[in-house]
Amino acid sequence: MQQQPPLLGDVFCQCRSAEPEDSSPFPPSKPPGPRQPAAPGPSCDICGGPEQEHRLKVLFQILDVNQDGGICVNDLTIGLKKLGVHRTELELKKIVKAGDKDLDGQLDFEEFVHYLRDHEKKLRLVFKSLDKKNDGHIDSQEIMQSLRDLGVNISEEQAEKILRSMDKNGTMTIDWNEWRDYHLLHPAGNIPEIILYWKHSTIFDVGESLTVPDEFTAEEKKTGMWWRHLVAGGGAGAVSRTCTAPLDRLKVLMQVHASKSNSMHISGGFTQMIREGGVRSLWRGNGINVIKIGPESAIKFMAYEKIKRLIGSNQETLGIAERLVAGSLAGVIAQSSIYPMEVLKTRLALRKTGQFSGILDCAKHIFKREGGAAFYKGYVPNMLGIIPYAGIDLAVYETLKNSWLQRFATDSADPGVFVLLACGTTSSTCGQLASYPLALVRTRMQAQATLEGGPQMSMTGLFKHIVKTEGATGLYRGLAPNFMKVIPSVSISYVVYEHLKIYLGVQSR
């Protein structure tokens, strides 16, 4: 008689379901101490020792339908059906993609175990976050409350529907085993994705608006809360940029005028600016830099939402690759729309005392002398800089987030404000570092007409000229004041953002 395949729940230990950390099917990261049994009698013969490895091998063999040492999407489809688990092809593709480290289209045993370990750790954090009463069970009220805290309002009927999809014994509550068995071979849908998603870009303004736009929930869009977040972020950016404007102007001056023959240091640069135009000259170009925050944020947000729909994503939160594509395209559209303001900012920062009476006078002067094309000088390197900036910002942020979740998260997936600020600051700094040479070339191209007798070079010509005359370090002129303003920029924008949120009645996420 042929042996029947076990159900998915049978592969895992079912003892002590109220304590998720003790019911894990995987070996702990540290050697465990002596197990205390939940009740008198022999300790569980599944939880300990080589049985753990054996259970994982059994599960792998069941799912490896053609016994070739790897689990592909087709194997998962057939193998999970044997276990009584049904998933869509898209969900199975997500599982394979998430665990496939060597990109061969399938999971070997090592990749399979790594995926399950990582995924179960995240599921445990989400379970603890949802279990408000800390009784080892989740009910409909706890689901409603947790999502309400994240700005997502659902009805009790919807919460009960979520429960019924996971509830095996009809109690209308979910214990750890039910939660794990439902989600472990499921690509973290809905609730886990929402809870493990950290929003960060709104509160970071370091002067370069190349970050991927923030995500807003359907509830935030419906209630109009999204524009309050944008207004709070814009106000925070305005204050932050104004406070750090002297460092920003010094960066522009060093990018354009500093060279091997004309060494410009931070103290000397400030002295030169004050001597030429007084203390007020430290804020030249800041007015247009603040004004462009509003239209740029609005255009980027609208473009991002439109692109999300065009790429066919109706998910609450996008994957990293989708966010990079949608965010980069939205950045290109927003930057293209307000790029003349970028040129004006550079020209106003470089102007001498009395050269222009204001923003409009500067614009008229440029148009009269150089024509309309002058407002798009440096456009190409600026657009090219969006991809490495946004890509590295996202990649570093996700890496830091996952590292924190793996090493330090125990009772909650919420890292707290200081971890968020540290991750966001580090990722933004790495993004800036990667795109800085393109930003420098952009600024030089914007300023070429202000240099009397200077050549009007193309992007590639300017790159070659800088490397030839100044070396590779020439591509990083002005980097010191640029990095000096990162920490004060983030700190100021965060404090102002939090105060503006309270004033505007924005709910915490």
C-alpha cells in the first residue's frame, strides 16, 4: 500500500503553539540549553537534534518532484498540491525568486533551508506584532488594530475573512502554527508585507531630490492624508535646506572653481564668500532651492502613482525592482519638469554681488544671452545620476533593514526612529557617493557660461578634461561640505517633519 504524503503542518513540530520561538522547525542560531517540557512526560522527539535536519530533508524531497536536487516552480506546484496547499503560479514564482541565490531558476537544498529560515524569522516578528494581548493567538480585533496603526482601515468582516483563510480548527483565532503553516510557503502577502515595510523617504531631505518616492496606503489616499504627509515633508525640507544652505553654496563653489591650481578649503571658502558679499551671501540660491520642493514633490508623486498602474501593480507596496523602475522614471519626469529651476539655483549660487536683482532677472539674463537651451545644460548627467542614486539608496536601505531584522529584532518588526534615521542616512549617503561625479559634471555644465573664456564642453569631454587635469579626485570636489550637511539636514528635517505632522493632524504610521 502506497504511503500517503504528510500535510504541511505534519512536517513541523506542533508542540507549544503559544510560544513561537520554541516551536520553530529550524535549529536555533545559538546552541540551546536543556529543553523544559511543557508537561510531564518525554520531551518532543521532533523539536530536537538531527530530527530538524531530517524534517527539512523530507519536505525538500516531497517538493522536489522530479528528484533532480532542485525545486522549480513546476515542482512546487505539484509538491504543494500533495501537501494540500494551493498557490498561484505568480506566488510560486515569487518564492523561487526570493530564495534563488545563484539565479539558476530553482532552489537547491541549501537555498531552500535559507529561504525558510529567513521567512520564518520575519513571520515570527509579524506574529508578535499582531499579537497585542501577548496570549499566543491573533483574533479579528488584533488584526484590525494592527492595520489601523499602519493607516489601513478594514472592517471586522474583512478581518474575519483573513482569519478564516488561516484558521484550521474553527476557533476564529490563529495560533503560531496556523500562522506559520499558512505563510511559510507563501510569498508574504498583504499583512506581513505591510508590517515589514519601513517607509523612510519622506523625512529625508539632503538637498538632492533623487530618492524613490514614498508609498501611501489606499486609506491614506482616500482620506487625503497623503497630501498632508507631502506638505509636512516639503516644509521640513524647506527648513532643512535653509539651515544648511551655506554648506550647499560652498559645495557648488568648490565643484566649479576648485582645482589643483586653485585649492579651496572649507574655512577659506566661507571667508571668501563673506568677504565678497557679506553674511547674507551664504544663502544665495537658497530661495529657488526651496521653491522647487513643492512642484517637484507633487509631480514625482503623481508620476510614481501613474507608473505603478502602467506596470500593472495594484499591490499596497512594490517590490525593490519595481520601486526602482517606477521611482527612477518618476524622478526623470519630475526633474525634467523643474530642471530650469536647477540651472537657476546654480547660477544664483555662483553670482557676484549686484549681478542679478532676483530669480526672474537671472532667468531673463540667461534667456537673452544664451537662449532657451541654456536652461537644460547638464540635463543628461543629471538624469543618468538618478539610477545609481536611487538604486544604491534602495539596495543599501533594504540590506540594512534585513540585517537589523535578522540580528536585533525579537519582539517587533518596528525598528524605532533612531534605527530608521541611521538606515536612511547611510543609504542616502551611499547613493550620493555613487552619483556624485555625475552631479559635479552637471553643475560644471550648468555654470560653463559664467566662466569667461572657458570652453563649452560636452558631458564626456568634461569628464575626460577633469580626469586628465585633476585626476579621479577631481570628480569629488566639494564632497566634504556635501557630507557635512547630511546629518544636520536629516536631523532638522525629521524634527520639523514630526512637528508639522502634529500641526496638520497626520496620523503616525
